[in-house]
Amino acid sequence: MLKYTGHPLVDVGAATIAAFCNKPVLNELTEKDLDKVADYIEAHYVINPLKSFLNVAFPNSGFTQPAFEKTPEKRKDYARRVTRGYKKDVPLLDEQCVFTGEPAIGLALSASQKDNYPMGRVFRHSFPMSTGEDVINFYPYGDAGLPISGIALLCIQALPLGSAKVGGKLLAVHSDNPDLTYKFTEKFLKKNRNLINLAETNKSEKLPEAGSTAKTLLVRTLIEIEEARLQEKEAQKPYSVTAYHLSNSGQSNPLDKNPPLEIYHLPLEITDFLSAIVGANYRSEWQKVEQRAWRLTKTEMNAQKEGENKRKKSANKVESKDERPRRNFLYEDLFRLPENASTFVRLYFLRIPKRNSWEDDPRRKYSIKNEAELISWKLTKLFLERILHMKQSRIESIKEMGERLAQYVHDENDTRFFERFYSEQRNYSLIRNELIRVNKALLKRDQPPLVKFEPYMEVFEDVDERGRTDWRLARDLVLIRMIERLYELKWIQEHIDVMPEMREENGEDNAE
């Protein structure tokens, strides 16, 4: 009776119905299960807090039509028509539903109950992101509206229940792995029903917002799902995830920075990486980096201003109310991968501070002086394998070079070499010259060269002497293993006062 169609909004609605009935397998759902969902929608969509929130999903629908305030029986009739179209006694049309291929229902679905409203057709007020009733553009022969089956229409009505409310819009998450689509809707549905019950008990007219930005909520929820899947020992299937952050209200300005639809996509490489970091091998290292990427609260910023000596005292005070949604910069920068991989590595794995950022951005304070213990080659190696698909031979050459250089700096206490190798940003030849200088110095003392030809070529050189186009990334990767090893050897701790500081050269957009 119920099946996935490939359309993200219909599929999220179908998964919501399944989660509502606690039946992950769609073909196990019965008509009684659908009745249960329809009953809930009929009872709760016509009253607050859902009635007011549904302006986001179904503006000017029978659920939200102001004209129905004094005629609640019309609102109930509309709710019955858009939720009970799957019933056997509902008349059917000869044309097919564009989503399921089943016959479209022979009911008028207009909220205004116009006499000339086409049967079995949905428009913007009952299907998000489609056109209004009087718009004939983009339809063959001007035959407006989308033919829809009763089951697809119920899925769309269930969509808001399985989506998160973020920034006054719906966040609906769809995956090419149906199990993931189900698990996202299951989490959002459980949260929403708890909030609905609480709001109805308190006679609140509004449904509370999620406490995070859309991208942060998406990644955080995905990590929670992966942790549960790991504990349940579920078979890991490759998948991608796409989230639709949408508003159907029609009040958005085309020039607004927050358009009515934003699409956030996490490809296979990113989800594969995230599924690995929740495991025991990487969890500890990842969580340390993750925790230092949350946007600072007002109390945390005040603590920084007061200074280190007063920080504990400030932390014990009652948290001042901070109305801003929580944002994790690490999570949100995942959406810029793999294109922004070099900057990602420098910020989060090498702890290079980011300039030109807002005061509440914790990345402004990143530093190897204070955070050398966070630098992890193991985590970096996973990133190179899962996201950049770097050759294993090059990864091993980078690791070996970092270890050799670390041992040299430790044994010779060559702070000059460390500072120059760490700080150079623009001139690749200076990096190469420093390595040559060290090799010459060792050869004069009848010691073997520190850097050998073939590993050096694989790490830094390409087809000519100008170096690889990613030479700076290669240098950063060598530094990661080099600093990690120097920290293990206690050299970093003993030379904190002379540690050089380096900032990311290009500031990034701090928009929400």
C-alpha cells in the first residue's frame, strides 16, 4: 500500500507514517495504520501549536485558512479530504498520480471549495513548493495542478511531523538509503510529538524551534544515528544524505539571504567518514576537535574577556540567556568538502587560527601552543583515505617524512628549521631549500640525509620543479605528524614560548 517513490518530500512523509506506526518496513503498514496517522492529523492540525506552524508548509490551506475560524466544520471537512483519500470508498479518476502511478483521487482538494476547482489536483496550499491555483505556467497545455493519489497526499500531509522546525522553516532529510530516511524522520517525529504535547498542555500557540542551525542539526543527528547503528551492529550500506530546508509561505524576498529552499548535500565520502569517526578507534580524537568547534555562548565570551584566572568563577555563574541557535563550525564546514579540504585540514587538524571571524567563533583562538594535544595523525589519515582518496603510498611517505623531521628537530633542537617549515605560506622553493639545507648539514657530519629523493618526490613534487599544486596541503600534512610526534617526545611542551603562530590567510563567510 505504501512505498517510496524517489520524490524526497513524498518519501519523507511516507517514512514519517512508518515511524508514527513504529513499522520501518513500508509494506507492513495496513489501512488501520494509515487511519491512525489520519486521525492524529485531523485532531492536531486544526488546533495550535500545529495550526499556526502549518503556514510554513501549507499556507492558505484548510488547516490555516482564517475564514474557517468561525466555521470549524469546514476545517474538519478539509482535513478529512486530504487525509482519507486512500479509503476504498473514495472515487478515482482515469489519470495517474505523478508520484505513485496510482489513480488520482476524484475529490476537490481546494481549501476555498471553489466549484471550478479540478478534481484530484494539488497546488501550493496542499503540496509545498508547487504553484498556486491560478497559475497555469509550467503545466502541459495549461492544465494546472498535480494529479495525486490518496496515499501520496497523506504522505505530504505527514511531512511536517517528520521534519525539524529550524529558523521558521521545515528541515526534511532524505537519503538514497531508505533506512536513513526512516531514522531521521523517527528522531524528528519523536521530538515534535513531545513538543506538541508540551505546547498543548501549556496552551502555547507556537511550536518551539530547534536549538541548532540547520546544517549543525543535520550533522549532529546523522552522528547520533550512526552511533546507534554501530551499537545495533547494523550492516553498513553506502549512502548519501540530502536535506531540504524549505518554507512554503510565499513571503520570502528573492534577494533574501535565506531563500525559501536551501539544499544541503552530504555525499558518500562525507557520510563514510562520519560513520567511521563514531567507532572506538576515532571517537575520542574526534570528540575533542568537535567540542572546540561550537560557537561560543555569551558567558563563554565573557569568560575569555575576563581572563583565564576568572574563567572558572564565570563558568559557575548562571548562564545568561542566549537566544542564538547553536552552531558547530566543524559540522558546517563538512558541507564545503572536498573542495575546501586544504582549509579544513589547516583549521581542524593543524589548529591554525582563523582570522576575520566574529567574536563568538572559537576558531579565532586555535593554536598549537594550547592545543597541540588535539593534533592527530590517525584522524587526519582517515580524512585522507575516506574524503580525499589519497594513495596509500603517498600517505605513508607523508607520515614517514613527518616522523623523520620530528626526530631531527628533537635531537638537534633546531627551532629555526621548525619555525621556517611551519610558517612559510607562499614560496614553495623556501620549503625545499630548508630541507636541502638540513640534508647538507647532516652529510657534512657523515650522517645519512634526512629526506630521500623518492619519498620527497611523492610528497611534494609533480612533473616539474614548481612542486605539486597542493604543496601547501602536503606541508601541512607533514606538519601534523611532525607536531604530533614532537608532542609525544615532550619537545613542544618544552618550547611553548618560542612556538610560532600562523593564521589562515583567507577569511571565510560567517553567514548562517
